[in-house]
Amino acid sequence: MHFELAPPTGIGPLKIGMSRQAANQALESLREPTVISTSDRAGQHIFRPSGLMISIGCARDLLESVELGRPSEPSDVVLFRGIDVFGLPARQVVTRMSEVTTIVADDDDPASFVAPDLLLSFWRPFEGDDEPEDEQGYYFNSVLLARPGYYDGPGQP
């Protein structure tokens, strides 16, 4: 299955700003009913058979973020404007993203990157651009799509 990141709208049936109840139903719709993971947590996250993790974050009963974790199998692909965010090396993702929008190293974690205009953040545990066998640093491990104002802190709308 292909998942298209569509900031600031959402990902597939998960639409930023939808009610918690609707987000829970949308998350449930992304499960593979014949292969349910024992790690799934209703209203929090699911794992698809590919290993793709889909996690939702709600506040004030509204969906404010969706995080996707890198699958271990290629049957699920996460794209942003044709860029395979988990299938390409992190360095290539950043280069291709920079052709579309501003993307910068995270101030707190230079191995990770933020596209502030899109409210997308890409995470990996450490920078490992030179070792393809070291998947944890060579590829991004997760991408987060958030609502406008998400990074402004508590008390912000």
C-alpha cells in the first residue's frame, strides 16, 4: 500500500483536526484484518504486516499528529511528492526535499531533519550516511506530520 504525506491535511484517511473518535476509526481502517499485530494499541498505534507503524497523537479530542515508522518489508511505501521517505537513503531524501521546500537539521538532533513550512519531521537515531548496511542511520526511521502550531508548545491553539 502507498501512503502519501499530504501536509497539512494528513495521511490517507487520517486528517489533521478530525475528532479523536474519527481518528481512531481511520486508524483502525488501516489495519490488515487478517494479520493483526499483538503490539497494536487501539487509539494509539497499529503495525501493518510490513512492519510499518502508524501512530496518532490527539489533544483536546482532535488529531494533531500522525507518525509513521519505517517498515521492514517493501509492501508499504511512504511518499511525499514522489519521494520514498523510507526507501531512499536519508541524505537523498533531504536533497530531494530541499528542491521542494526548506529542510534543515534539527537543532537538538543533527541526524534528524525538519521541514518547518510543511510541519514534517524526519528522525533517525544517528547520522550514518556512509554505511548502507547500517540501516538505523542510513535511512530515516520515522516521519511525523503535525498540525499548524504543533511545535509552539502548550497553551497555543
